[in-house]
Amino acid sequence: MLLDIPVPTWRDILDILFLTIVAYQLYNWFRETSALRVLIGLAVLGAVYSVARFWGLFLITLVFQVLWQVLLILLVILFQSEIKQVLEKVSPLRYLQSRRRDFSGVLADEIAQVAFDLAHSKTGSLIVLARDDNPSEYIHSGQTITALPVPALIKSIFNHHSPTHDGAVLITGGRLAQMSCILPLSERQDLPAEFGTRHRAAFGISELTDAVCLVVSEERSEVTTIVNGQYTVWHEPELLATQLKQLLGMPERIGHLSRNFFLSLLRRNWKTKLAAFVLVALTWMILASQQNINTSITAPVRTVKQPANLVLVASTPETVRLNLTGNRMFVDALRQQDVRVELDLSSLSAGKHMIRLSRRDVDLPLGIAIDSVVPQEVAVTLKEAPVNAPQKSKRPAIEETVP
């Protein structure tokens, strides 16, 4: 028996596309974190629950219904920071605020050169350049300072003999705001083995905010930028300065959306986007077949069991509108000839009658229920059937002859 796949409507297509975008964004936000592994585990449990419900496994379905209520509370407690991060990213107030960034090209050049100077002197450092998000709420034990981020000051902060050299510095709004900061460490398991605490701290703050982190390794004299959980190793200060100008400069204004923009949007990470679309589409097909939907159908009104001594004069209306509810698979297979509205006239006498339709007057296929009938009453007029008098035989008489 072939699987009856429901045909999606334009509303279903919008539903699938929207959830595809949500699934793709959730994957990007929670990628390589413990929250992503929890989400995958919940997806597996959801699939088991759907299969158990489809097969009618009562006990498993009941256990999962109780388990979901407990899991929701545990998820809010365990992942409150991740949930807060996601809600902040989707909040429209974030885009209504001023997007101006007080970074200049000269500052980007100076910071890039300072990073390579620190690398040549084997001086470890961690510089956090804030953008739209405010990383202050994730920073602990920082010392507030208000100063221009000039190269001499940055080098003195990370000097081996300085008491503040172990922490990170925060530059926001073109000013040096904090130093000796303790950042949250990333829990990712796929980081290179040579990355130490500074790199893990940079990954941690980049996973929570959109800050640009600049890390200098004192062991390898290596300069690395970490943005949104992705790292890049740089070998020339000029290239680093160019990248910082792009990351820290003024955001581009929203202009005319060209065809190339949409093509690049589809091609970027297309495998992940395709996987999200397939996952959402399969989920829709599994759940849509179990969904109850509403439909309307017009059915003719027929009369049955009419008394032999009565004649039907009129029956109005001749058709009624039926509002039906049922499983989507059964509703999609419903045809107009499968629905019958039959009026039983066996108990009626001559005259005009108003018959109120009920569910027993409507014959429906299995799995379909009736919500309402419009109109609810049918006017029926009956009269006595005419009685025909017996006719005389017109056969010619046979003359009897007497022999």
C-alpha cells in the first residue's frame, strides 16, 4: 500500500519555509554547543512520540505527554542564558536602536599593528572589540577604565610585569572601557589542541555576542581573530586591518535587493539549509497526515421512504452546505458523491412540513464528522395521491350460438 502523502497548500508552504529559517538559525546559534546536542535529543524523542501516537501505542504516548511537561521546565532552567541570547537576537528593538559604530580606519590599523607587535615580542593578549551587542553582562572581574586605545597603553596593559596582563581588554565605542576582564569559556569539543584559555575565552564571548575577538598566542606568536565562533589566523597586519575595517565599520544601508543577493543568500551554506528544509518537510508530512482539518461541501437533498398514498409536491432547498471535520488524509480523499443527505418521509402526512436536519440524516465516510448544516431546515410539501376508478372492460362480447 502506497503512502498517502498530503498535498501542501500555499499556507503549508509558508509554514514549511518559515520553520526552515527558524531551524537553520537555531543550528547556527547553537552549533558546537551543548544546547545543540540537547535539541537533537529532543528531536529524536519527538520522532519517537509521533511514531508511538501514529501506531496507537497508548502507554508510550501517555509517558511522553507527561515527560514533555517536565522537560520544558528543565530546559528553561538549564538553558536560560541560551534562551535569553536567542530572544535578544530576534527582538525587533535590537534593529530599532542606533547602529552607529565609533570605529575609524586609523583605529583598525593601530589595533592590527599592535597585535603583530605583541606577537613578535611573544606577549599573549586578548582584545574584545564590541559591536552591536553589549558583552559587559558576560564579563566578570573587569576594571573600569576610560581611555583612548592607543598602542602604548595596550602594550603596557599586556606587559608581563603588569598585574592586568592575564585578563582581556574591552574596547567599545572607540574607547578602552575595561581591562583585566574574565570571560566565559567555551564548551566546544572540536577546538584545536593548541588553543589555550585565551582562545577558549574568545570563543566563549563570541558565542554569546557579536564581538570581534583578537587573540595573540605567546607560545606560537600567532594572531587570530574569532567572530561568531569562527576563527581565522593572520600573517600580515595589512590583511588583518582590512578585515577589521569590514567587521567594525559602519553597516551598509539596505538598498536595492538584486538577483545576485538572493542567489548568494541561497548558495551560502546551502547544504545546511537544504538539510533543514528536508527535516522540516518530513516532519510536516508525518504530522500533516494526522492533522484534523475543516472543509465544506455541497450535497443534494434526497427523499426516501415516501408513503405510497402521498405525492411529493416540493422540497426546498434542493442542496445544503455541510461543514465537515476529519483527518487530513480522509478529507483529501473525500468526493462529493460520497456524501448523501437523505430525508425519511415515512412518518409524514399530507401537508407542508419543516424538517430539521440532524447528523443521522447525513451519510458520511469513515473518519469524517459533521460540524453544522446550512440551512438546518428543509421544507417538504406532500399531498394525497389521486385514486383512479376501476375501468370497465372494453373486450367485445362473444356471442353464444345455440346449435
